[in-house]
Amino acid sequence: MDETNRQVILTARPSGIAQAEHFAVRQAAIAQPGPGEILVRNHYLSVEPAMRGWIADSDNYAAPVAIGSVMRALAAGQVVSSGDDAYQIGDDVTGWFGWQDYACVSTDQVVQRTSAAEMRASLGILGINGVTAYLALTSIGQPRAGETVLVSTAAGSVGSAVGQIARILGCHTIGIAGGPDKVRRCVETFGYDSAIDYRGEDVGAAVARIAPHGIDIYFDNVAGRISDAVLPHLAMRGRVVVCGTASIDCWMPWPQGPRVERHLLVKRARMEGFVIFDHMDRYADAVAQLRAWIAEGRLTWREEILDGIEACPDALAGLYRGENDGKRLIRLV
Ligand SMILES: NC(=O)c1ccc[n+]([C@@H]2O[C@H](COP(=O)([O-])OP(=O)(O)OC[C@H]3O[C@@H](n4cnc5c(N)ncnc54)[C@H](OP(=O)(O)O)[C@@H]3O)[C@@H](O)[C@H]2O)c1
């Protein structure tokens, strides 16, 4: 076992997206688990756009990460010491282990058991990203065969899963992504019927051209100007799944934009927010469904692996620069 535990600490609270200078890597002693705890050697650390919200000191669904503490993160690794009979040395687990080499945590921080083969997937397609895609699309979007589903961040981890699941359920799919490479990947890798480059095209005009009868489900991961361009094209009784707000720079005071109420009223449309943590009772069933689709060859994903804990401080800002090609993970082992 290494002698020290490298930890990525939040050192300052940014007003916007956390940059590399808001974190530091420090060395700490490796704690030993007490009763009901396990010591996990992290193999992969997850990088999520949602970390921006976990860091921000404004209204959110969870308390902000404290300055001076280890950055909150999902991670996957192996149990190396256990104070809980339910967990043995060598068990592979995914959970709230933070951006660090070793996590000494209560076993209620474990999200799911995994395996060496599925460790990376357990942080992406078989983890929070895939489960969010499946549950948010089916519970709020309620897709029916033949409907048109439009997805923002369509080449990303959540978005690419949404597009493929909508297609499995018989829907016509349109992706929105940044740049020609991601747009090509949407169609060639993730099976979207068509895709729009929001950096190079007029999004509203493209949606009108591709979906003249309107959008039945808009799975929104970005909000802001992209959504402003999409919402006028909702079909009658359209549904908007509000899953992420990646393009909103400032949450407080509320950003100003078009007023959508009248438009929702006329279209009898519904707009609803989704937070995965409200749906943990359905997590295991969702993973089982996703795993079955993967086994059938109907669901694929991409991962982008950065090496070493030193990659953590800039990894979140990189997501907001759109650098990632699929699920961004940090490999430690
Ligand atoms: N509500 C929930 O429970 C829940 C759970 C998990 C994830 N999410 C949300 O789902 C979304 C996708 O997450 P992910 O993990 O799959 O990340 P991801 O899509 O793999 O990566 C983030 C992507 O967001 C896009 N992006 C970043 N800044 C943007 C901007 N200003 N305007 C437009 N697009 C921008 C970039 O793609 P382009 O290069 O295409 O612009 C970037 O690659 C995020 O909004 C996240 O918060 C929500």
C-alpha cells in the first residue's frame, strides 16, 4: 500500500466554473476503517459537469463542498481493508469516494458493487450517466414509438445514451453537439437520425428543417441560448426534460431570457426538472436494463481517460470547454 493518500482539495470557491487554481493536491495519511467503514483504493475518479453545482455556494440539491475538503466525486475502486462484514478485501465498488487515492468511508457511501471488467462503465453508462439518461427520458419524457426526440450535449455521456435509448424505444432522434467531429459521432457512433452543430449552425432553423412537425421530447442538458432556439419548435403536448444547465454562466440572480409560459400553454407542453438522487430506488433496475441493451449490442458509449490525479484540477473546466470525447475519467491505477 502507498504510504500517503494524495487528495484533491477545494481551496477557493469560484464564482463560475472551477478552474485548476481552485484546487490543490495534498498528501494525507491513509485512514484505517472503523466499524461500518471500508478503505477503498480508488482506480478511477469521475468528472461530472454537476461538480460545478456541488462547488457553488448557491441554491442546489446538496450542500456545497467545504473549502479545504476533498472534492466530492464518484469513484470506483477496490476494498483494501474492511470494518464491515458485508464487504471483503478485493470487492470492487463504486461510490462517493472523492478525488483521492484512498477513501475511508462509511459503507452507506457505496452506490453499487461492480467488477474489474465493469469498473469504468460503473461510472458512466452503467452508472449515474446511463441511469440518468434512462430514468429521466422514460419517467419525464415518456417516449412513444414514432415520436421525435431532440437531445442537447448529444455526443456526451448522458446525451449519447439518451439518443440511443430513444432510438431503441422507436423514436426519431436528433442530436445537438459542439463541432463537426461530435456531430459526426452523433450519427455514426450513436445512431442519431441527424445532428446539429450549435457552434456552426442556426439551431432554430436547423430544428425547423429537420423536424417540421415539431419536437415531442426535448432532453435538455444545457438551457440558455440553445434551448431558447429549440423551445419554439415543441410539438403539441411536447415534454421538456430539464436534466442539465451547462450553458448557464450565472445562476443567481436568475438569468434573463425569453418567457416560455404562453408558449407552453398554447402547446399544452410540460417542462420538468430531474435529479438522479430522487430515483436511487430504481438505480439497480436501470443498470440491469442498460446492461441488457449493451449485451444485445444496442447500446454503446465512449470514454475519455486522463492519467494521474494531477489531471483532476483542470478536468472539470475542460468539460465546460467541451474537450471531452465521452465520459471523462481519471485513471489512478
Ligand atoms: N440531473 C441529473 O440528475 C444529472 C445527472 C447527470 C448528469 N446531468 C447533466 O447532464 C449533462 C451532461 O452530463 P455528462 O456527464 O454527460 O457530460 P458530457 O455531456 O459528457 O460533457 C459535458 C458536455 O457539455 C457540453 N457543454 C459544456 N459547456 C457548454 C455550453 N456552454 N453550451 C453548450 N454545451 C456545453 C460540452 O459538449 P459540446 O462540446 O457538445 O458542447 C461538453 O462535452 C450535464 O448538464 C449534467 O449536469 C444531470
